Amino acid sequence: MHLPALLAQHIVHRPQRIALLQHIAEQGSITAAAKSAGISYKAAWDAIDELNNLAQTPLVQRSIGGKGGGGARLSVAGERVLRLYQRLQALQAQVLDAAEDARDLDLLGRLMLRTSARNQLHGTVIAIHRHGHNDLIDLELPGGLTLQAQITHDSTQHLELVINSPAVALIKAGWLQLIDVAQVPSPEHNHLHGQIQQILHIADGPSEVRISLPGGQTLCALTEPQHLETLGLAVGSTAQVQFAPTLVLLGTAL
């Protein structure tokens, strides 16, 4: 099975998120899996969204609502990834025993990149447009969706980006602007649309809106509850977001 490079890194370097697949397979619901894994319901959703967004096809299939927060099961791809993770677990002890010094493991941990960006969407570079010191990178997402990222030309070279290179777009949830589906997006902005699968209201803070994209990836946007009411958005509604290419960060596998 061919895995995207960044998903493969998650299996090796962030096994706690892959382990959640085991709990989902055993429990059959996100609520029960989160409890079994010792994490919050929200943290479980975040982990599932990240894994699904990094995979070529979703690893977890969910049904929204219902008693216990809805059901969840692994897709065929998810079952394959789980089997691979279980095989790697058997090798983990051997790797740890092979470390000559515990400080070596500490160093490796510091070298592994983590990001605070809630949205991590994998895709493929399909075009690179040079504009002076900057490049405009066209990234194709699953489902035929596209977005653009504006980065410096030096960054393009540092990331070794070329046509057909895999890359991950990193977008903070607060950078996504929910707009009316009937509104014509600004031509200078990216725009993506999908169906709202969940709205999490947070006391004294913005609401989290999870939007399922046509290709199976999930976006998380932050917005005020009043804005949701103004747009008439609820779970099941079609939603549209826009964001500037300058707000998109790109990452590649080491």
C-alpha cells in the first residue's frame, strides 16, 4: 500500500493518533473511542480530521448525530493503515532498545515538526507561477479542488517544489472566512465549499465549524455564532469559505 509521505510520518512519529484507529474499530463510535483512548471528544474529532486530510482516501467513515454522538468505522484504507501500525508496534521496542543514549531520542523528538494550524490538507503541485520574489503555487486537492499559496521563491526552492510534488497546505482555522454561498468570491482569494458536518459552540468564544469537502477532507473554521445566524448556517448546510493565498503555508516531507 502506497501511503502519502506525511501520513507515513504520522504512523512512525505520532503513533498516538494512529492508535485512535484501533479504538474506533473496537468501539464503533467517536464518543466511545475518545473515552477508551483517554482523550476528549473534540480531540478525537481533530485527530480523525487530520488523518483523513493527510490520507489519499478517508481512513474513518462517520455518521453524524444519533445517540452517543454518531457512529464511526474504519474504511478499507483505514483497516490497512491500522494493520501496518500494529506491525510497527512490534518493532518499536527493538528500535528503542537500539538507541545508544536516551538523549538521541530526545533530539529526534525535537527535530520532528508539529504545527498549530488546524487545517492540514494534502495535495499535489500542478503549477508554479513566478511573480518577482514570490511564487504562486497551485495545489490540487482530492476531489478536483484547487487552492493557491503565495510563498517566496526561496521557499519554493527550499521545499524543492516542482510539478507533481506532494505538499500539505496549512491554514489556521481563524484565517477562513465563511461567506454566503450565493456570494461571488473575490478573484484574489481561494474559495472552497462543502457541507457542514458539525458545529461546536464554545463558551465565550467563536464557534468551530467543521466542513466536509467533496474530496473527503475536512476544514475547520472559526466564526462568531451571530455570523452563523446571519448566514443561516446549520449542520447539513452548504458552506463556502474564502481565504487569501498569502494565508496558506506549505509543508513537505523531510
